[in-house]
Amino acid sequence: MANARLSTTAEGCGADTHQSPKWVFADSAGKHDWRPYAASGDVPEVQTDAGESALLWVGRDGKLFVEIDQPGEDFVIVSDYCYTKSGSLLAFSIDVRTAWGWGYFEQGDVRNGSSEITVSKFFDTKSEASIAKPPQAADIPEALKPQMYLRKSSLPFAELLVSH
């Protein structure tokens, strides 16, 4: 998914998402039971509205780029994170695409533990053109907020990174 989206987080992290990810993890049933997989094609079907999968690439200067995908019936959320070699979050983005034909995109940087939003917009999912905030956005406020993992060690599958 990283290739078709608006985010420049991967590029800024120096990660080539055209290459296979270095690690693939999934919590396919949404039960906080993350498991490693050899390749993204090996991940079992992730349960809609519960499961998640994560793809990880090593970027420039030891940075780590993480893409977390959360499929849903009414919307799909893709969150990107770029971590320094020491494990601090540098940049993030969230891309929410709804079944109603609109999406929300937010991108930002993290400095001294504080996030700063650099891009925030609603868009038409067919044309990618910016649009006014749709009325349905008020129905899913939590989905439009990125989950912030300020340290690589706070990722839900962090313990699996140590063993891989």
C-alpha cells in the first residue's frame, strides 16, 4: 500500500518500499497476538475491524520505516512511522480511506517528543483531490487520529523485533 498513498514518510526515512520488507508481523485476529511472517504474502487474512499487519523496512542511516495496516468494513487505516536508529519517532502519517468515497490524510514530524502536523486534509478517494470535511467524519473521530508510538519499543510487536 505504501506506493499508492500520499505519504512521504517512507521517502524521508530512506526506505525503498518497492523492495520486499525486512520484517512482516501480524495480529490477524486482533487479540494482541502478534506473530512474525517470512513475507507479506504469508500473512493469514487479517480480520476486518480487528486485525492488523505491519511491514518494516530498514532505511537510510539505520532508520526504521514501519507501515501498519488496519482493514475495516467501513474504512481502512494505514499508519506510517519513521524511527531513528536509536528508536525515537521522527515522522508519522495516517491515511484513512472510507467506503463513503472520502479519506483523511495527516502527516507530521516529531521533535523533542512533541508532534507537529505538517499536512492535514480530507480528500476524494477516486481523484485524491482535497475536499471539505465530510459530515460522516464526526462519526469516526478516533479513526482519524494517528496512534502515536513515540519509541520503537512501544510498537505492539516490539518484542518480536528483538528476536529477528
